[in-house]
Amino acid sequence: RVVKDCSIQGIPCAGGSHVTFHANGRLGSAVLARAHTIDGEHLEAGTPIALSTSGSLAGWSVTLVAPREVRVRAKDRSDVDLAVVMPAGSSLAFDLGQLRTATLGSAVSFDGTTFPGDTELTFGDSGGFSHARSREVLEVNGLRFVAHEEIVFLYGRLREGHLAEDTVIRG
């Protein structure tokens, strides 16, 4: 535990927070004491970060104070090129520069689906959308899914979920 704000290997670490180190002596994780830029990513004070054994930014979490554009894999593409604007108030977690989880601050639409605020989204290794959980009934591809239940996607395409009502599909 860091007793007071200090700089470790050039990273401003917050007093009262825990830091970890890799076996090679490099800083492994910390909470930022002040705004700081690492590997081109501007991070605000209070941001928890993870660093690789080489010292590069490996992961971080942030609650957005302003909308931010992120890139994800569209359901009909093999690359991560679909721009999605995450609204202020959204909580995002990144791993190796890629969006992994988002809890939406307000509604967001992408790939033909509108996700209400507070929906939890998960993105897989490919950058594709993989899971959603909403406090509300969620409509995807004209199908309505039960609130609070996880809906599974495979590379952004609907895979499975619990229907909210009796539904006729393809007759």
C-alpha cells in the first residue's frame, strides 16, 4: 500500500492505494494519483491501471465524463472497425487497448440494436460483441428477451437468450 501520492517508475500512484510489481521489478498495477498519459491513452486521476512486464499499458477502467468513441467488431465484419459512441456516465474496462466490458450510462445503438442505459455489454477477444444483460426487456432482431438474463452473441450475431414471451420463429 502506498502511504502517500508518489511516482513509481514515472507513474503517479495514489496514496492509500495498493500497487503490485512483476517478478522483473516493473510496476504491475496502481491507481493514478493525477491525470496521466500512458502509451497515448489519457487517463484521469483515480483510474486503476494494469501494466505489462515491459511497462506498457495493459488494462484500465474508466467512468466516462464525456462521450467517447470506441471501435468494436461489427457482426458482419472480421475487423474491429465499427465506431460506437459510448455516452457519458458509462463504465468501461479495457484490456490491451480493446474494450472488454461496458455498463451504459444511457442508451446506445449499434449493429441494429438499441441497448438501454444500465445495460451491461461484454466484448470478446475478437472485438466482437458477446454478451448483454439489461434491467429491461431487450429487443434484438425483432425478438424480445427477459430482463436481467444474459443474451449471448457469437461475433456480434444473436446466439441464445431467454425469450420474454411466446414467440413464433420461422413458422
